[in-house]
Amino acid sequence: MHQSNDTNVLPGVSRTQWEAASDLERTAWADLSWQNMPAERRSSEWERHLMALGLSLASFANENVLDVGCGPTGAVYFVEAGRRVGLDPLADLYEEWNGHWGDRIELITADAESMPLGDDSFETVFCVNCLDHTRDPAAVVNEIARVLKPGGTLVLHVDLDSPLRRLHKRVRPHAGIMHPHSLTRGWLREHLAPAFDVQAEARDPEVFRATRQQMRYEGFWDGLFYRLTKDDTWINHVWLRAERRSAAPR
């Protein structure tokens, strides 16, 4: 397992970088504009993403569900489940809004690299728009495998670094603070392979809408280059559904 330290040796990032990203995240969520979205619309967005993976919000009824990096808008607030746990280093901030979307959930303030949770504790783990925000993504994948029961489901979304996105980070370093890692689809597959079987993969078609707003972002142009070249290096995000194998590494 990779141990992060204060030198920026990938796949880890320095504590200074991570704390800067956390500060930005805290500031972003403190902007309460996200609360203006009706619960029905937020729920329908989750349904749309899960449907692409052959799932729905009702797929997890009576299961123990963990949302790693849940924020105040994560799937765990909307799923029908037995036990609903959200883990996030900023969960103390989110407690203020716990119950905004309905019933309150269990929030745990902790880093995903070292979860204060028992082995094989959950039937489902969500990790959405989180992995490249952490200090050590490889350690997070290992921890997810540890707390997920054999045969359990991982629902994962992660932003990937296309050549255009890496260029954007070099030209505008501030743009990379919130996404300090340059993760690729190959990296993701390599680090999931020891413990998980990937069962479904999808990308959000909304990212490739030819609107003026979307065309301002590299996501649209990455999508265009991918359609023209079929080169995986232009894939800038991915949704996965994976099953935890019976013999996951410890």
C-alpha cells in the first residue's frame, strides 16, 4: 500500500495540497446555492446515472450502504437502504444540513484512506466524484475493498485526466487544486483488478451536449476527440459498477 507523505510523489499528494483542496471544497459547499435544487430533481439525476449501470435508487433496499466522500448531496441521502452511512473528512460541516433531503443519515468524519469501519460491513459502496480528490487514491480503493462484503457492489465515478485536461492544469495551476491527481482509465482498471470485477461502464452523455455552456469546458472537446479517434486517452470521466471478489487482498 502506498503511504502518502509531504512530498508530492504520485499517486499521493502533499498535505499542503490536500489541505488547500479541502479548504476550497468547504468553501464551495458553504455556498448554499446547491440547496435550491428540488429533491425530486436531485433524485432523478441519481436515477439517471444509476440506470446507465443497470441499477436504481431502489436497488439497495435493506442493504447497508456506504457513501465515500458523500458531501451533502451524495447518493446515500436518496437510496432506499437499511443502514445509510456517509463518510467524508468534511462531514462535520455536512451535519448542519443532515436531513435536508429527507430522513437523516449516519455521518462519519474521517479520511477515506483509513476508514473507522469494520471489514465486510457493507453490501454497497458509492464513491462518486471523490477518488481524485483524496490524498492517496490507491489506498482508498484498498479500503473500499476491505469494508465491502464479498459479492458486494461498488458504484464508482471518477474524473480522468485527458491530454487536454492535463494541459489545462499546467496553464492554469489553480484549476488542478481540487483534482490533484492525473488518474487515467488504465490506472483505474489496474487498481480495481486485484479485488473487483467490473460489470458495467458508462459515461454521461450530458457532458457532450453541444451547448454554449458545455463547449466552454474541456469535457465537450474531449468527447469530440474521442468520437473522432476512439482513443481512450480522451475519456475524461467514467461511471463503473463493479463486484467485490470473494478473495480480496488484505
